[in-house]
Amino acid sequence: MITILTRQNSIANHYMAELRDITIQKDRMRFRRNIERLGELMAYQISQCLTYTPQKVTTPLGIAKTQLLEEQPIIISIMRAGIPFHQGFLNIFDQANSGFLAAYRHTKKSGEFEVHKKYESVPNLDDKTVILADPMLATGKSLLLCCQDLLTNYSIKELHISAIIASEEGLDYIHKAFPQAHIWIGDVDKELTSKAYIVPGLGDAGDLAYGEKY
């Protein structure tokens, strides 16, 4: 199942527009905050798909009946642009455990690139609901590598994959690779450049959030 937030009118459209806007992007703190806000909105959407159980809450005047989450999901983000996105999810799932991955592109002389995973720090994911968050889904190769490793090493109960902007090519690639996952996307763009940047996209999310890398 694929859910695309901006296919329906909501405040998500405003946050997405600001993320893309070349003028507003100059405000680095606002850029990070908009990524965080979209993480919050996606977390709320995902929360509606999770399992709840009846509970009673004691108030000063009596007993209130409600439905509460059986278990908080585990949030795993791909650094570095994933850090503010991760915080958005944590703002909603405020008791959730966290995990972090790092993957990078190695560009060959031919111009082609390989994806390598450099770092992993995750809790036990066996029989857990996992949200894997990566702001930009371009080719899908880094996300594929990270998901494959997690699914190989753990018996994940339920997998949610979340990105702010995806290319059509990358979204199709990930959906075919993990048909069991629920994929949550802010918006989908049609094109990829020869260097695998999404068009119109928003540029390099990591550089815009934290400064250029060398």
C-alpha cells in the first residue's frame, strides 16, 4: 500500500512548498523544522494503522474509557538528512525506541555509483513494528540495502517506509522489492538526473539542513 500525503489538500502542502522554495531554503532552521513537521504529520497518519487496546483512565471526576497503542513502533532513520525527520516522528511517538543507519554513494570514474552501508545502531527488531524514515527516495538503492539488511537480521512484524519526496522510479523500485511494506510519501516527482537527483525535488536535503559536505 502506498499513501501520498499531498494527493489530498492539507497543511502538508504548505510545509512541502516551503521545503522546495529556493528562497525559504536559505533559512536553515526553518528548513529543518519543515522536515520535522512532515515527520509529525506522517507519524500521525501511521498511528491510525497501528493496533490499539481498550484502556481506562482515572480522572478527578471518574473513569474515562479510551483506546491506547498496544506498543510504540521503533523508528529507524538514515542519516544525516534523516535526523530532523526522525525528530518529527519522535515528537508523536514520544516513547518509541530509535535506531540509526548511514549509507553513502561511491561514484566510479564511469559516473556510475555504488551504495555502501557504513553504520548501523538499532535495537532488537524481532516481532516489532518498524518505521524506516529517509527524507529523499531517489533511486531507492540505499533504502533497498538498508531494508534488506534489517529484514535479513530480524523478524520484523510490520514495516512502514516513509520519505518526504520520492521519484516515480525509486518509489516503484521499493514497492516491488517490499510489497509487504506500507509506504508513506509526501510527494512524488517524475524525473531523476544522471546523478540521481530528484527533479524538481528540493536539492540536497542534508546540505540544506546542516551545510555542505566535502
